[in-house]
Amino acid sequence: MFSAIANMLGGGRDAVSKAGANSIARRCVDDEATRMRLHYKPYYHTFEAQRGSRVVRDGREFVMLASNDYLGLTHHPKVLEAGRKALETWGASTTGARLANGSRVCHVELEERLAAFMGKEACHVSAAGYLSCMSAIQPFSRKGDLVLADKNCHSSLLAGIQAGLGENLRFSHNSPESLAELLAEEAPERPKMVVLEGVYSMEGHIARLPEILRVCEGRNCFFVMDDAHGLGVLGPGGRGTAAHFGSTDSVDLICGSLSKALASTGGFVAGSRPIIEFLRTHSKQTIFSASLAPVQVACALAALDVLETEPECCARLWENTRRYKEILADFKFDTWGSETPAVPIVLGSRERTYIFWQKLLENGVFAVPSLVPAVPPGKDLIRTAVSARHSTADFDIIAKALKAAKSLW
Ligand SMILES: Cc1ncc(COP(=O)(O)O)c(C=O)c1O
């Protein structure tokens, strides 16, 4: 069994001996999930070129239907120019943490601009959204606190919860009713944290924020919302989910990623000044990790400029979302009630999802399968996302590929 798997992985005896003689190294060679991934190859595809909304792999062009380039700004001339200039001014890296040698004026400028944009007093940026989301929870969660998180929260939020010291309970996805039931069993004065996403990345659902805030009234709750997929997409001028509901002041921390609508990499946490300063004192993800590279800071700043001065990119995103959802509705696909440009196509089993995904690929569309346990049982799906950059020609290819995939059953 062991050597058969090693052979399948392509290494045979060599892989076994390279893996070494200890249990943990052998466990890696024997891992079922890795074996399946390497056999079916649904992930880690490498593109040799990108042209607008198209990517090239093995000389063949695909419409990219899996990126989070919601506003289509990754190749915007202003973003590219800002990146080039920053690279020349600041070099490739700060080679240090913000707390030590890694702070530059561009970091402070981005933080002030993001805070003002989202209607918060202060902001802290870091090298990845994953770190930012962890840091929005870990330092604030103390022994004796209760952390109540939506069951479908992103892995980065769950990592932050696990790194904190508070007790953790999960409420049913986007269900104020389920949250209310958990709250009813707790003393109102116990310190609590409520963790949710503004737009759920896999499902495309918008948080039922007003109802969730209502059930938490008088319950001593600190609110953390990951708006990685809401910033630049929802709310007036793309100001995000809290602004969409006019509830910015009720959410203590808004965290998220710069790698979606803002076409860069990195992450942010925005809140009141005392809360952000507390985070800078206590967040391990901030203190012990090198700062966001200035080139990425500059790209995010330029993308924010574009978002503020060219609101038509946001309008184009929603127009494209409408067009795409019309196509999906014509084929009667189950899109899990997605309300946003993040649109799942729910297929319900690993096999169906895999075959569907392959058919899309054969027909020139690149999307990504998401399988149990990454999604709830029975919800295996293809995760797709619309970009403002998708063209009529792209949608024609997408429609044909969906038709071919649908014809399989
Ligand atoms: C909801 C959500 N939060 C956080 C992250 C992490 O962001 P990053 O890719 O910048 O680390 C992601 C990215 O997948 C996300 O979808």
C-alpha cells in the first residue's frame, strides 16, 4: 500500500526513502488527500501568461472565472505605474516588522486612506489578509470571554479564534435566530465577541447584519466582521458591507484582504484608534511578521484612488454580475442564493463537481472546485466570481461551457 501510493505520487522507492524513516515524514507520503489532489489535479494550476480576463496554460487560453479581481484593476495603468514607482523608491521589501524597522510613510498613508474610506478612525495593514483576520481576533479574545462565530466563517477567522483564549461557540450560518439562542444561555455581562463575514466568500451571501446586531443589543458584544469580499463591492462607492447597512459604528473591527477588489496583496483591520493601538501592542501576527511590501501598498493605494474617482468600475461589476446570473438562471443552476459577484454553482457531490469542472476547462473556462470538508456536506460546488473586466466575448464562452457541462446530466 505504502509503496503503491508512493509510486502514484511519482516517486516510487525514491519518495519513500526521501521521506525518511520517521512517522511524520511517512505520513506525508501516505496522505490520501494529497494523493487524490496529485492524481486529479484540480488545484495549483500554473499559468504562463495573463491577458486581461484570460489566462494561458500549456499554450491554451481560458476565461478566468475564479479570481477575486472584482473591479478588474490588477492591470489598471494607474495601479501598474504606482507599483513601478514604489519599487524604485522603496526597493523590494522592508525586510522587517512594522514595530521594528518595517514602517514607511506609504503604510501610514494607506492606513489613513482606508480608515477614512470605511468610516473608521484608524487602520492597520499587514502582509496578508489571513494575518489581518487572525489579528482581529487573537489579541482580543481573553480567558473567560465567549467567541460566537458563524459556522461558515473563513479559515483565517477560525485560526484567529483558535489562537485566542476565549471559549468558542458557532452559530448556524447567517442565522440571527441561532445566535440569539446561544446568547440566551449566557449572562448578559459576560464579555463576548461575535465573528462574521460581510460577504461570505463561498456562498456569496450578505451578512444579515441589522438582525444580528439587534439580537446582540445589551449583550456586551464586540463585533468583528471580515469584509474581504464586501470592500469595493457593496455599499456606497464600494465602502463595504457595514456602510451598505449604515452600521459602520456598530461593528468594532472590520478586517479583510487587499487581494480582492483592491488588486494587491495584504490585509487590513479598521476600527477605533484605541482598538487599533491595542492590536499593535498585542497581536502576534503584527509584531512578529514583516510589513506589507511598499510595492503592494502603492498598488492598493492606486486601486483605492481608481475606486474613488472611477465609480463606473463598481457599476460594471454589478452589470456583469446581473448578466452572469441571467445565464446561470437560464440553465437552472443552484447558486445557493448568492446575492453578490461571488457565485457558487452547487453540484452536491465530489464526482459531479469534478466532472463539471473538467467540462468547463475543456471548453475554455477556468473555475475552482470546492469540496467537503471545505464546504458543508452535500454542498460540493464550483466557486466562480465575476469581474468588471469580463467582456461580452467572455460571457459567450462561459455560456457555451456551462451548456456543455450541463448536458452531462
Ligand atoms: C473571507 C476571506 N478572508 C480572508 C482571506 C485571506 O486573505 P489573503 O488572501 O489576503 O490572505 C480570504 C482570502 O481567501 C477570504 O476569502
